[in-house]
Amino acid sequence: MATSYDYAPLYRSSVGFDRIFNLLENAQRVRSPNDWPPYDIIKTDDDTYRISIAVAGFSQDDLDITFQSNLLMVTGKKQDAVTEAYLHRGIAGRPFEHRFELADHVRVNGADLSNGLLTIELVREIPEALKPRKISIRNAPSLTSVAPAQIEAHKAA
């Protein structure tokens, strides 16, 4: 049973969060039962992440990694191999596509294929303009040192 949430009250009281609400709505949709090949998402530090995908039987030429506007897409398609007479085929070689929505300022730092695992390193780099900064407090002139202003009035005749 799927539970759906109504985000309408949040749309009424917030500005600029459309992308986040769209991500939440997309995450609620029923996922395809095909989560092959399996993968892990690991937070390795405060600002670094790693995605590991089990791609046994795939070579570097069979894999493609594309990053465009916060969407990381990993696809795999095996080259046509010589057809052999398998008695049992347990290592799947079917094509796949995984899509990962990345937060703003997260970029791909590199990828590595080793021992049947495709590892993609991610890093979050916040621009200097968006980092917290210290605001200095200036001393205001003391009110006791300022003489009160006097109002001059003319006498009525």
C-alpha cells in the first residue's frame, strides 16, 4: 500500500522549494522492481559520498556515466559477445540504467572500475558566496556623549 502526501500547504507558504517538492513526489511513485544491478550509496565524510554499483561481467567499454544538471546517469550495455552454449547463466548481462538526483553543488570527482565494482566519487563544494561568514559588529557612538538638542522658540508679543 502506497501512502501519498499532499504538499499543497507547503507550496502556499514557501518560495523556491519547487525542486525539493518534485523530488519528494517522484520518490513516492512506485519504483520499478528492477533494481538491478545492486548499488550502495555511502557517505564517506561531511562533504564526500561514494556510489558503488556491482557490475560483474561489464568492462569499461560497456559502461557510460553522464552528469548533467544535477542528474547522474549510469548506463551499462554489454557488447554483443560470441554466443556460447550456456548450461547455466547466473551472471546477468542485461542492459541497465540507474539515475541519481544530486543536490546542488555536488559534482562527480571521479570513477573507478575494480573487481566488478563501479565506484563513483562525489564531492559537495559550496561556493564561497554561500558559505557562512562572520559579520563584524561595530561600536556605535555612545548616547551619553551627545548633547540633547534644544528647541528654540520665539516669545509671543
